[in-house]
Amino acid sequence: PLSRLGLHSSAWPRLAIVGLLVGGLMFALALMAEEVAVFLAGLVEGRDAALARAAAEHAADPLRRILSATRGPAEIAWLVALLAVVVPIGEEVYFRGVFYGGLRNRWGVGWGVVGSTLLFPTVHQQVVHFLPIAVLAVILALLYERTRSLLPAIIVHGVNNVIAILAHLYDWNL
């Protein structure tokens, strides 16, 4: 049943507020995680190479290509709806509801967090951004575990995507 995946409506206002608060905090945490990732990559390949890799990943971000092909406010509104609502729902149902939930039920919370945390950034295929995406994955799994609802994780994921869209649209150097 959908409720086993964390899709239920009990206490949704409280869960939505939790999602918004954690979503706001994730922005700062993601920025710090990226700095740590660049530092760690710099230890292996040199600071300049790590900074170049991070810049290349930002430039090659699929969102940048999608947004550059988007014309007009109507297309941007559809894109925001897709990336802020549809994608977070789909990814959270799969990564936290099905994948994390299955691992947790079979091997416990720890292995569920580890497995879903390794899969989520791997699917996003970025080296320097692996750590920030992994941090997001840990927070989303623990948030789902704590609340037993996907709603806060979906909202955090949506907030994260909206911030990424705004950063690309307004050339914020994040």
C-alpha cells in the first residue's frame, strides 16, 4: 500500500513545515559540502584541477542546457512545476520509499541509509557534486525514517531543485 511507502496525509501541515525548514537548511549544508568536496578532490588532483572540475560540472549540468533552451515564462513555469513537484515525488518514492525502504526492511536503517546514499549521487553522475548529493541523500533518508512520511523529503527535494533553477536563471555563483 502507498502508506508503506510513506505516502499518507496524516499531520501534513506539520510535515510540510518540517520539509520547508530542512529544505532551507540544506541549501547552506550543500554549499559547505561542495567546498569540502572541492578540498578533498584538491588533495588528490590539486586545488586548481579540483576547481576546474567543479566549474566543468556546473557548466555541463543538464539543468543549464534545459534552461538555455527554455523560452518564455510559460515554459519556465512548466519546467519549475516539473522539477519542483513531479521529479521530487518520483525520485523520493523510488529512492526513499522503495529503495531505502526495502534495504531498511531487509538489513536495517544503517544499510538502508548507506545503500540509498550511494545510489542517489551515483545516478546523478557528478564527481565533485557526489558529496553534496550524498549529504542530501542522507538527510532525506533520515528525515523519512524520522517522520515515516515522504512529504518532508519531497518538499526538501523540491526546495533544492527550485534553488538550483533560480541559481541557473540568475547566474548565482553557488
